[in-house]
Amino acid sequence: MFLFFVMLQINALGQHTLERHLSGAVLTNTVNRIDDWRLEKKNEWKKAIQALSILEKSHIMKVAEDANLFTWPSLLATKYLEYKTDGNRTRYEDDINTRRSIVSHLVIGELVEGKGRFIPQIINGLWLMMEESTWVSPAHIVVQKSGIGLPDPLDDYIDLGAGRVAADLAMVYLLLGDELNQISPMITKKLKDVLQSRILNPYLVRDDFWWMALQSNNMVNNWNIWINTNVLKVALLVEEDASRLKMIIQKLAHSADKFIDSYAEDGACEEGPSYWLHAGGELGQMLLWLEDVSDGEVTFKEEHKLFNIGNYILNSHIYRNRYINFADAEAIQVPYPAKIWAYGTLYNDDNLKAYASYLTTLKSPSMSLGTVQDFLMHASIYNELSNHRKDFIAPQFHFYESLGQATMRSLNKKGNLFLATIGSNNGVSHNHNDVGSYMLYLDSTPVLIDVGVGTYTKETFSRNRYTLWNMQSQWHNLPIINGIQQKDGRSYHAEDVEYITNNETAQYRVNVAKAYPKEAAVQSWMRTIKMHAGNNEIRVEEQYQLEEFKKPQSISFISKIKPQLVKDGFFLQLDNGKKVFINFERETVTFSLENKEIEDPRLIKVWGGMLYKMNVLIKSMELRNQVIYKIIAN
């Protein structure tokens, strides 16, 4: 089995951000006061839950009452094996996620009502979870020494799911331990035992989990901070041995620093906004917990890079629930407001708090009940979050140099054109071959799109990833050069990336030639995108120099709206009647339209059942040439 993980490079020098803040007496004092902190946390959470609105409580009770009627199906070994046999991971994960959600709904209902009504079903769910052979996903068990298949009982591994489950169980242990003990003390005894044996013990003794990044040539992505944050929660809530707790925090700081070091100073998340929730979003939770448990001895307010990591999600927002979705990011999402509020709190940034508060208006009731920890995260700040101002400000023009990610907003009264670019390399985490591509919106409507990722299967994270059509550059808004597409890998990258802005214009330039293999025979392909906000117009220049001419050059334009041809161009008409015209210089190109029927349910949910690719074929056979087109909204 070929294990495919594309991860972020680690900064070899290392800034030791967490280790600097958690050294010496600070860590000792933190560990020494852990019992007092746990009692404070328990009381704080319970008080916050009781202060929730009537609307939220009534919704919670309805969900909990439905969960109380649930019958618990078995988790089948044959379903776990499906990932090995046919590449499907979702059928088992659907079953396991249903079980997790039901337990969360019951626990949250009991925390709200406090009458013991849900305790019997909670015990049933907890016991089943503790009896599971593994908490590791079938798609992630591939790293065990015995390889893909059923979990090896002698090879404990910690993956994303295991960490997430463990953190929830640790919170149940703290908040409902007394109630569970009234039924049987064996429940909490077993809870503590499985958290030690499946999480804390292997975390302490193993250094070979790739996501820890503790060995030479290890690399890191969102797994590092997501799992480390959950391990921190488990340790702080459950571990009673002071020396072990101290060792866990020290190791955790060393490992999580690798995640921080992998980011550029601008804080850009190369995995995209939806993965920010599990990357920068989880880092924010770790920072909050460390500040809280240290009783103010630890503060990260002077760490501006960490603030930049938190601010990335706002700068990637388009409109309402629409986000930049390069790589495997999702075009439609509502980020969890509490994770954004965390950075507003850490850095006393009122704009981030306003943005987090705004996001609560996109869901009603606004609280997530999928995990206990997400619920508690929100409950702790519920009133502040709900009542804060919601008029946040997103920058009109913004640029992340480390990713070549530029954003431009026309803010024009006739319609707000939004354009985002990407210009990094084709070896980023969750990569698509998209160097130099862009997406275009008018108001809230996607006009030229990044298709994004479909349902995850075994192929998604394998050597066959780039056989999937939506990973390929021909299904991005990019040129096909001499009939050749872009190639995957960090060596296929952008060059000469530049972003210049003034009051009314923004210009982005990128040379995409190095993103193509040598077969493309291209010396330079300079794409220049200039937005004139006042005119609500974008001008694009495609200037190229070939080594030889093999096939006609073409440019792909991907849309969910069917393009309609006009003289020297085409237009896309939105449902509200507005039109976006893409006009080329006279008689320099020809056009052909390709339909793409969508079968993947994840993509259908975002784009519907049909996508369109307008292939714009450049007539010129010259080695040096320039094609210019304008994008005009009216």
C-alpha cells in the first residue's frame, strides 16, 4: 500500500514558540495547580450551560430526546475492511460518526437538564465506544506496521478520530463522572483506563507517529496540531500523575512547535479555509487552554505570527457561507465561530470577534452538537458571541506572499466582483494542480470556479490522485500548453509572483511555466490580472514564450453557469439577471464548450449536476505571443 500524504515542510531553524512559553517554573506551577483548575473548569462549563438561551436549550432537548430512542447497531469488521477491498471509507465512517453524534447529543442533553434521564443511554454509548477495537479510521490504519486492513491490537496508533473521541470522553469523565459512578464506578474506571492505554501511554512512549514530526525528515500538516490539541485536553482533564502530565505537555509543545514553524510569517494556511478549522482553528484552542490552565502566567499576545494564522480565515471569506476553495477546501461552509472568537480573545481583536459573531447569524440554532468539546467551546462564550457587533471588515485587496494567494474586491455598486488567485506550488498539502489559477464571484454567485474535492476514497490519497479529473489543471482556470497539463510535486511551482495595489486597482502577476513538465516546451507563461474596481472590470494578459510549437495553446474556463457565445467572447448569466462578459481581442481565439456531468454527491451538493468548461483555443502558432481578455460585470 502506497501511503500518500503531502505535508508542509518544517522550518529547520525552529522558533520554539510554545517551548519558550512553557519552560521552567511556569510549567511546574501549571501542573501543581491542575486539580484546582479542573474544579474551576467544571464549574465554569456547568454555569455557562445553564446560561444558554431558551431557544438553544429547547433545541438541545429535542435532539437529546430523539437520541434517547436510538438503538445501537454493531460496527462490522467487513465494513471496516471495505477501505482495503474497494476503497470506500464512508460507509464505516458514517456508522461510527452516527454513534459519536448520538453520544454527544445525549451527554449535552444531560448537561442541560441534569435529571439523570439520559444517563442509561449515555452509559450504553460510552461502553460501546470503549469496547471498540480501535478509534482509528480504516483510511488511517494503513500506517500500522501490519499495513492496511483490520487494526492490530498490539500496535496502538493515534489518528484524528482517536484524538477527537478521546477529548470528548475526557470531558464526559470530568463533567458526568459523579453521575456515572452512581450507576457503577466501573464506568469511569474503564474510561480512565482506555484514555491512558489508547492515548496518553502511546503518546508518551512513541516518537514514530509521522504527525508528531519528531524524527528527521518528518513533515507536518493539520494532523499535528489537531491531534496535539486533543491530547492536551485529555491530559489536562484526566492525567493524575504530575510528572507524567509535565512530560506530556513538554513533548506536546515540542511537537506542536513543528506545526507553527511550518507556517510562514504571514500565517497563510496552504490547506485552505476548511482545513484551517482543524489547523489554525485547533491551534487557537491550544493557545487558549494553555493560557487558561497557567492562570495567566502564559500569554501569546506578542506572537504576531500566531495572530496572522488566526486571521487567515477572515481573509479567505468571500460572502456569507462562500469561501476560497483552492486544493481540498470546501466552497460552502460556516466556520465554527468559537474558533475564530478564540483569536479575537487571545489578541483582543474586535474585528475577528465581529466576524465570529456574524457567523452565528448563518445558523439557527447556532450551536454545534456534533461533539461535546465543540459544544462546550461555544457555551463558554455564548452570550458574548451572540451579543457582539457583527459588522466586520474584510480587506478590499489582500495578498499572502507565501501562497501567492491574492484577493480583490471591486465593492462596486453595480455588483461586487471578487477574484482570488493561487500561485504557490503543486506539492502543498491536499494539493490540486492549480498554480496560477483563479476563481471569480459576482456578489455571492460563483462565476468561474475551482471545482474542489469530491467524496474521499482510497484513490484521493494514493499515487492515483491525479487521475481524478478535478485534481487536474485542465479542470482549473488555466492554460493547457502544447497539449500538456501541469504536473504534481513541489518542484512544479510559480515564479515571479507580484502583487501591486492602490486605491482602486490591484494587479497580480505570476509566471506559471515551471508548473508544467518539460514536455510542455514553455520558457515563460506570464499571467497578469488587473482589477479596476471603479469600472467593475478585470483585464487579463496571457503572455508566453514557447521553446517549440507542438499543439495549439488553450485556456480553460470552468463554471456552473452555461456560457453563451457572443462575438469575440462569451457571457455567463446569473439567476438575478446580471451578466459577466469575457471578451477577447478580435479574431485571436476560437471557442468550444465541454459539458461535465457530476455524479459525486459531495460535488453535486455544491455545484449541482452539471459543470461547463469553455475551451478557448489560441489561433496563433508563433512561439512568442500575447492574448488579452477582459472580464466585465454589468
